[in-house]
Amino acid sequence: MEGMELAAFHIISNVGTAKSLVMEALYAAREGEYKAAENKLIESRKFLTEGHHSHQQLIQKEASGTQLPFSLLIMHAEDQMMSAEIMSDLVQEMIRMYQEINTIKGTYSK
């Protein structure tokens, strides 16, 4: 495997790991483990960044004049990357909501 296929699998692998870590962060937050959740989000960003680097290399190659062939595999990789970004944004907001809900619960339970 080389070239476009390798880049696609590199993107898919990294953003897939990022998505898994984002979900682990959400599960940790649901249990009130906010520090663990934040650590999972930080780790997920590293994998998402790696996926972006591979994608950026392809874009730079095409921008420099190299004609890249159409690839369903690359389309899938880009779809996975976008969904990981969206999930990350939503989960970050959901974690804030968990924190606010737990703060309010703590206030009213006294």
C-alpha cells in the first residue's frame, strides 16, 4: 500500500482513534470524572491533528500541480475526519453541560 491509499488509511486510523477518545471523554464526564474527560479530549486532539497533517499533505500536493485521482477511500477518510471534528465540538459542549448540571444539583441538594 502506498500513496493515496496509505494517506487515506493514515487519516482514517488517526481520526477513528480521536473519535473513540472523544466518546471516552463523554463517558468519563457522565461519571463526574472531569479531569479524566479533559485528558481524553487533549489526547484526541493529537490524533485529530495527525489526521489533518496527512490530509494537508494531499491538499498541498494537489495545490502544487500534482493531479490526484478521485478516490472513494479519500472521500471516506474526509468524511470520518469531519465527523470526528463535529463529535469533538459537541462532546466538549456536553461536558460543560454535565458540569453545570452537577453544579446545580449540588446547589439544590443542600
